[in-house]
Amino acid sequence: MEGEDGSTVAEPSVARRPYRVLSLDGGGMRGTYTATYLAKLCETYATRRGTGPLDLGAAFDLITGTSTGAIVACALAKGVPLGELVELYRKHGSQIFRRPVPSGLMGVPADLLCRPSALASGAKVLREALEERLGKMTIGQVWSERGIALSVPAVEISQHRAWVFKTPHLPGSNHRDDDTSLVDVCMATSAAPIFRSMSEMAYQDGAGKGRRVFVDGGLWANNPVLVGLIDALDMTEPGQEIQIFCLGTCPMPAGERIPPGALDRGLGEWKFGGKAAELSIDAQQFAYDHMAMKIAKHVSRPCTIVRFPSQKVPATLLPYLGLDDTREEAMDALVDQARTDADMTNSKCAYRSSDPEAELICQLFEAAPERAPGTGA
């Protein structure tokens, strides 16, 4: 810009708001916790601000989620009220996970006979429940109609390769997933081996009809924070601030003491693969958070990663944290804990001036727009 005396004057800098990312971990039925926690925070901030219900999804530029976290992510991206997700888990959980993984050898013979049909029935129930809430919206429509980017990890089984369903938000996108429905995305990313059927997806291109089969993205990115960070770096200009908010599914306290002579665990001790899945979830949350924080220190702009809530899981909750635990008392325990943790987060935000993370959380919920009429309660 030229000054009155002919000299060059620098253009005034335009303050850009932070690029906000929400990262949601997987965890089976513990998605009840995730949905309740976010719903409670939205309710509190709507009351503080004197508005109607908040459209939390619209407060983010990018949402990434895996497995049950992807179900919450897709619902937020579409604008589905979080209370409807809590109802989904409560109402349909026992039909989706019809047969808990056997805890001992006595249950194995019956499980060998009955599990395949139980998995097929559970997949049908889940698809119908998702269709009721997500309708026919495609991943491409989320981007064109809502302006929210989505990244959802899965595994494409024919090549055993990582796959990320994406809205066409990146420069040079090949629009591969544009016509994929949110329902199909959720079915693919949540198809946990042992717990759920594999997910088949038909497609058609210039070469004719085809099919792909997917399993759970939690096998490689149950904590998808790195997926979110990489996309955010690709989406933003140099210097733009990035804020990533990570939310788990109330995971068990990590670690166990193995006594001498107990190193040779068999199928029963590993709960026929069920405990291995839980171990993977715990390990990924810790490792990926720390890797993302390490990377964030070396990018050429402010980049903050916040995991909320930060409270430890109380011992009283431990009996209710199985990935396929659909008991009513387990649902009640998860909902009660989510409310307690949301209250703790709200209390933390009361001292926002002395707590940088609390300040970011407050800014996030203050920026969330009010839900538009006709998009749910």
C-alpha cells in the first residue's frame, strides 16, 4: 500500500481466528460418555449465554473421530442434537452388541455357533439407528452445506491398509469419498473385529461396479489426533493458530501389575481378544497425544493440543467400562460420570484467567453458534 508521500506502507494485519479441530477417540459403548459430556457442556454454556441449544459441530473447522468417536463426529457435523446419540446408545446398545465377548472357556462353544448371526443382527440394528439420525447425507454434503471438514479413519481389508474417509477439504482433493453416506462411514470405522461385523460398501466408477470391505479404524488410529493435526497443517496458512481439542471415552486407568509366573496368558485371560483391544486403545491415547504434542512444538505457528476432561477415572466406574457392556447400570454410570466431569470442566473455566487450557475451552463454547431452527432440540 502506498502512503501519501509515495512511500510503501505495510498492509494492516488481519487477525485470523484459530483453526479449531475436534478429535474424538473410539471406545464402543463408552461413546455414551462422550456424547453426554459434550451435551452437558453445551447446555451449561447455552444457559450462561442466554441462547437456545448450541450447534457445537459448527464451532469447529475440522472434526476427526474413530469408531464410536466417528459416530459422534458425524452427528456433530450434521447438526444432530447430542441427546439423540445418548438415546441411541441406551436404546439400541444391547441389540448392537447382542453377545458380549466370552469371559471364560465355558462360553466359547455357544459363541462359536451364535456369534456370526448375532453380529449380523447387531450390524442391521446399528445401520437402522444411524439412518434414523443421519438420514442420507453424504460426506460431500457435509462440506458443501455445513462447511465442516471431516476425517474418519478405517482399515480397507483387501490390502490391510489405513483409509481415511474425508470431505473434499484439502487442496487437490480427488473427491473419492464425496458420495459416501455418513451412515456408511460410521459403519466402516466402527466395524471392530470380534465385536462387530465387517462393513461392506458398494461403489460404481468408470470401470463398473465394485465393493470394498472395511474394519475398525481403531486398529491404527483409535486416537485420531495425528490425523487431525496433519489435515489442519495442510488446510491452514503459515502462521495461523491451530487448536486441537481431544476427547476420550472415559478409558480405564492404564496399566496392570503382572505377578511372577503369570506371563503365559491364554485365550481366556485375554478374553479372546477383547482385552487386547482395550490395551490397544489405552496405549494409543497416550502415545498419539504425546507424538502430536511433540510435533506441535516444531511447527511454525501457535499449535495447542488440549485433552479434556483431565480427571482420573474413579475406581467405582471400573466395572462398567467394557467396550460392549450394554447393561443399564453401565449406561447410568457413564452418564453420571460424564455429568460430573462436565461440572468439573465448568468449574475449571471459572478460573480461566489463570488456566490457559480453561481459557481455550471457554473461548470454544462461547464461539459455538446457536442451533438453527428446525435442526433439532
